[in-house]
Amino acid sequence: MLRPLIAALLLSSPALAQEFQTAAGSAIVIDHNTGQVLLSKNAQVPLPPASMSKLMTLNMAFEALEDGRLTLETELPVSQHAASYGGSTMFLDPRDRVKVIDLIRGIVVLSGNDATTVLAEALSPDGTEDGFAQMMSERAQELGMENSMFRNSNGWPAPGHVMSMEDLAILAERIITEFPQYYVYFAETEFAFDGRSPSNRFNRNPLLRLNIGADGLKTGHTQEAGYGLVGSAVQGDRRVTFVISGIETEAARAEESERIVNWAFRQFAEEKLFEDLADPVMEAEVFMGDVGTVPLVPGEGVTLLLPVTGRQAVSGEVVYDGPIEAPVTKGARLGTLTLSHPGVPPVEVPLVAGADVPRAGVLRRIQITGTRVAGEVLGSALDRFQ
């Protein structure tokens, strides 16, 4: 049967930080190392993403680079359809053949609607932007982006072209983690393609020049969507990724983005648990063993990101299927410790046997008349937090 153990792990851990008040209509903030969501506001609501949806086209291009369908030096033609886009562009025309590397930089730095469309048509199953948009939507579902649907490659306003801030965060984390060799382009502040767009050569990301560790990713703006930003920054060993949308002005977007970065780095700190994996969390009951219990030890260390203000306990729940029948092999997984803290998603830690427990000899088995109740004892691994 399942035997749960509820215990306070009395860490010197902080209580939930005061909830951040953002001016964004929707927002999400994620700690990259732990995956913890630090802020979520209307994060699953599908909204017009404007140029932030160009990140999905870039993801598709990075995948094509990795599997050999493209190279950075591949030259692609510019269709009349691609050249017809207005807004932010690289000023491409149908006489051009443009290298993939220049198209990527043109999308990241210049937010080129034309550049995005050139890549889309090259990768589309039917050679059209519409076909690529369908391909984008299908790939988004495969990546767990359940609130995204695309009608074009660049975020040009279109009915039904939507993404949630959560989906944009999933996409940003994927690009950072899976494509570090291409992610470096997101930190570029200027790209003067062929001298064609002197007034549109600067990256619109307002964080890149602030010396706060920002290195990506993409701005967006339309009248319907307002001003938005998918941002990421590194300070020390920590990275924070965030998405905001629905900001009223470009200046307000810059101010809000910097506020979020400063809050995320200053109001949370990492707490490492179970650095000594030999320290038992508790003793589990053993049936028919030459001893009556086996220590349960963490199978891995844990890092939690916790608010830095206030004091509040982290709670732990141990579940194992007991009594555990001997023989028991050291290192065998026997249960799970679930750590919980207000404002932090539960974290599951595998618990394994800390020692071998051979099956009891005949005389010992005769002496066993029943099962012991597992002692609800927290091991010395947690003593230093009490």
C-alpha cells in the first residue's frame, strides 16, 4: 500500500515574493535553470503576436540547418510576394539571391517581413507562405505550443494568427537550449545589409544596450497587439526568459522589460538541497529482510529558486510502496519525495535505497510476525536547514 509522509523541511527558505505588478496585458517569466515560472498573467490566452511570431520561422530555419536542408551559405531567391511586404524590411527585390545567414540576421536584427517570407517559401512543402504557415502550426503542436496558430510567417496582422505568451516562452527556451550556435545572432545590435536600410539597421530590443546581461530575443508591435517583447538575460549563473505583450508605447515596453529583469534577478535566489546524496531522508519499512528498515536517500540533488524575502517552510511528501520486500539493492528506486513551496511548482525527487538489505535467514523470518510502521523520520540531509 502507499504510505505518504508529510513533513516540514524547515529550510531557511523565503516566503513567496510579493507578486510583481506588470503593466503588460499578458506576461510570463521563467527561470531558465530550474524551469520555474516566476510570473504568469494571462499567459495561456491566444493573442496576436505581431513580429514575435518570427521566432517560429527562425526555429524552423534552425531545424533545417541542423538536418542539412539549408546551410548558412545557401542563396535563396526573393519572390514578388516576399518583396511586396511593407513594414520592417530588408528592402529585398526579386532580382536578389540572399544567403541564409543574411536572412537570419535580417529577421533577428531588422525584423524583416520580406526576409522571413523568403525563408518560409524555401522551406514550405508547396513553395508558398500559406503552406509554410500550416507547417508552422503543425510543428507548434508537436512542440507543446497548444495555443498557437499561424496564417503567415512574419506576424503580419491576419485573423486567426495567434500565440500565447506561454507558447512564446516555450519557443524562446527551445531556441536558447537547442540552437546555441545560432542564438548568438540575437545579441547583435546592428546589421547594415548591403547598405540598403540605413534607417532600419538597429536591433529594436531595448535591453541589449543596458548592460544587464540581455542577449535576445525579439520585439513585436502592431496596432492590435500593442508593443511586446520576448526577452532573455543572464546574470552570473542564472538566466531569465520572459514574454510581455499589450504594452501601450515603445518607451513603456523598454521600461517594463528592464523592471522585469531586475525583479527576477533580485527577488529570487537558488537554494541547493541534498548535496550529500548519502544522507537519508527517512527510513522505509522492509519485510522479510535481515534488518527492519532501509534508508531512503535522494537519487539526485535539487535546486529550487525561492524568493529572498520572508521566511516560510518548504513542505515535503514522501510516497513509497511498502512494506518493501527484501532483498533490496542499493540504488534501486523505491519512492518519490515531492517538494512544495508557495508560488513554486512541485518538484519531484526520486528516492533510492541507501543500502543493500539481504533477505532474512530462516530463523529471522520465523521471528517476523507482522509489518512495522515506517518511522516518519527526516534524515540528517535536512538537519542543516532546521
